[in-house]
Amino acid sequence: MATFELYRRSTIGMCLTETLDEMVDNGVLSPELAIQVLVQFDKSMTEALESQVKSKVTIKGHLHTYRFCDNVWTFILQDATFKNEDSSETVSRVKIVACDSKLLTQ
């Protein structure tokens, strides 16, 4: 299964990368093993989001910027409201990156 490295830019992905870099610098982990951990992270995030997330969210906001490059959409919304069945949350600015999941099966 192919995966995107998209989730490495998330908070948990960046923390994992920083920790792996530190472990490689200290000689605790080889660079090859650190790369294997990141590849497994990419696969695990993709599988978890596909199989375990069942809720749907509606997003409304003011579109500030959008871009489509290399089959990846990037949207920057201002004053965005996220709504699901139970709650609603408004944020001043959010960046949404979306990839075609069909590309993962190629």
C-alpha cells in the first residue's frame, strides 16, 4: 500500500520526527531504523483514519487561499467553523491539505 508523508507535518508527526532525530544524533538509533519508523507511522496513520474514524464534520469559513498542485489541494480558511453531531468549534485560521485517496492504491 502506498502512503502519503502528509501526516508527518501534524503535531504528532513532527514530535516523532524530532525525537527520532535526537535518538539518531545520540547514537541510540540508526538512520535506517528511524526511516523505517517514519514509514510505519505513515502507514499506521492512513490505516487508522480509514478504519477508525466514522464521524463526519461540516466546515464553513471564508476561503483565503486555495491551490492545486501535484494532485494535492491546499485550502486556507479564515473564521472557520467545524460542526459535527455533538459540537461546534470556530477557529480564526486553518490550513486543510487534501489528497485523492485513489492515488494510494496505485
